[in-house]
Amino acid sequence: MSARQPSSSAAARRNHQRARTWRGLPWLGAALLVGLVVAGLWPGPVPVETAPATRGALRATIAEEGKTRIRHRYLVSAPVTGQLRRIELKPGAAVVAGQVLAVIDPVKPALLDARTRSLAEARRDAAAANLAKALKAHEFAASELKRFERLYAEKTVSVQELEAVQWREAAAVKDKAAAESALRQAEAELAEFTTTPGAAPSPIEICAPATGRVLRVFEESARVVGVGAPLLELGDPADLEVVIEVLSRDGAAIAPGTPIELHQWGGDAPLKAVARLVEPAAFTKVSALGVEEQRVNLIADIVTPPEERPRLGDGFRVEARIIVWEAADVLKVPAGAVFRRGTDWAVFVTERGRARLRLVKTGRSSGTETQILEGLREGEEVVQYPGDRVNDGQRVTPLQIQR
């Protein structure tokens, strides 16, 4: 009986331990579940794109659209009223100075009937009579002036009386000149009467004022044109300049001689140009977003030789990059890595797998890169486009970006 008791108590202890083990399993499972949840919610490293702070060249530019135009343009117009003969020249045709561009047959003079001729003769006779009267008046005024000058020398008349006589003599001279002009006009009107009906004046040839090419032909077909009617426009396509519309605040900071690069003009390499003039008067222009802007024209000379831009012509669109500042050796980072922190500029620097906030002092910017004056060293890695997901001290993992 005593031998069975030890075996029974051992079995009881084993059963008790087994029961305690089963009662602890739910708690162990709950602890494991809580651990898994905490491990899942524990913040891991944030993947970020990084870039090193490097030294190199940097330039600050103003990007605007421009348009080419020929520097010296010549508008050829009709010198007289007449019948224009057909112009055979086409846009793009080469011309030399003195070459005949167009021919105009002047209008035949109109014949005067008897009544019109009588009126013209009457106007001529009246003008002749007025001239004779003006000549006599001037002769009298001249003699009176001589007499008063002698009396003034003898201190017989006052200076006011002498000045009055001088004024009358000057008025008589002007009246005589007006009468002579009226007589010439009347004689010219009478000279329109011709005794050779049907006689046509000689054709008038219009010559090129300079060597260049035909830009436009305004009147190609034969027709009657009036005085001053535009016929052709000439210019030298090799003598080009660029007109760039810039904001007035930018134009005020651009000095003559500022270098400019012209892109998207139709060739592979950019064209070189220099600023020559910022026009003194600005104008208001509405942008594509409906915002009124004050703009001013910047005139630039193309430095690239014409042989390297043979297809560039008048009125072509270009993209201009005005270089307002450049340096050969500056510390710089991508512009997306710099952000505002209060009134200062800041970046996130990666140190031992964590992002550290660093206040920096910035300089110029090219739009894609920003100059760093203080706060960074060459080679330090900065976080690009951190946004709200990166905080000071947060663990980060640099991404491998294929460039």
C-alpha cells in the first residue's frame, strides 16, 4: 500500500503540470499575437532617393520664347499711280541692289475740255495779277524801309516806327513768295492740257534698294495701283536678330552683352547670341493662365555664323535661355532636396541610416540645381523630395535609381 502512494503522487504532479501548461497556452498565443502586431506596426526604414552634394559648374538662366526677325527690312512701294505689270519674282528669290523688281506704266494725263481749260487759264491769270500786285507792294515796302533807316540814322524817327516798317517789308516778302507759288501751281494745272492725245509717259522701273531675298510679294498680278501701294518686301535672311519677351522685372536685370543660348530652332546644337538692347517701354500681356503680365522686348544678336544655321529664317520660333549668372566651381545639390523650414532653407542629410535635418544657406539656382553656400560638405548625401514622410532622426533606406 505504501509502494503505490509514491507513484500516485508523481502522476498527480504530472497531471497538474500538464493542466498548468494547457492553461498558459492561450496567454502565450496572445503574447505572440501582440508581438506580431507590434512588429508589423513598428515603423521601418523609409525608402528615399538620395544624391550627393557635388562641386561643379552652375548657371542661373531665364527661359523664355523668342522669335527671329531680319534686322533691316525694305518695303518696296509704288512711287506713282499706274498700271503695275506682273511681278515674276517669288518669295525666297535672290536679288541684288539695283535689280529691276517691278515696272509701272503711269496713268495717261487727262485731257482738259474747253471749259476746264478756260478755268485753268483764268486761275493762271489771277495768280499772275496777284504776283504783280505783290511785287509792287514789296517794292514800295523796300523803298519805305530804306527811307526810315535814313531817318532813324538822323534820329528823326523812333525805333518802334522803324520796327513797324521792317515788319511790313518782311510781310511783303512772304506775300510775294506765296503769289509766286500760286502762279506756279496754276501754270502746272494748265500744263496738263496736251495737244498729243494718246501719248503715254515712259514706264517707271522700280529697283531693289539692297541685296537680299524677297520675303513677301504683296501685288503679284497686273493691276492698277495707287501711290504708296506696297509691292514687295526685301531682306537678308543671314542678318537675323531675336526678339524675346521677358518679364519687366527680369528685363531690368539684363545688361547688354549678356550671353544667350537658343534652343529648339531646328538644329542639334544651340545657337549663341548676346543681348543688345532691352526696349525702354513695356507692355501688358495676358498669359495662358489668364494673368496680366508686364513684359518687355529683349533684342539679341545671333553670334553663330550664318553657315551653321542656313535654314533659320525670318519669324522662326526659338527657346531662349538667358544666362544671368554662372560660375565654374560651386557646391551644389539637386533643387528638389532643398525646402523651406520657417524662414530658413533646409535639407535632410543621411547619417548612419537616419535622416538628419540640416539648415543651409543657399545661393543661385538653375532650376534643377541649387548652390549651397553654408551648411553642407562635398560628398554628403541629401534626400531628394522628402515631403511629409521624412522627419528628423527617421530611419531611411537609399533607393538605387538608374540614371
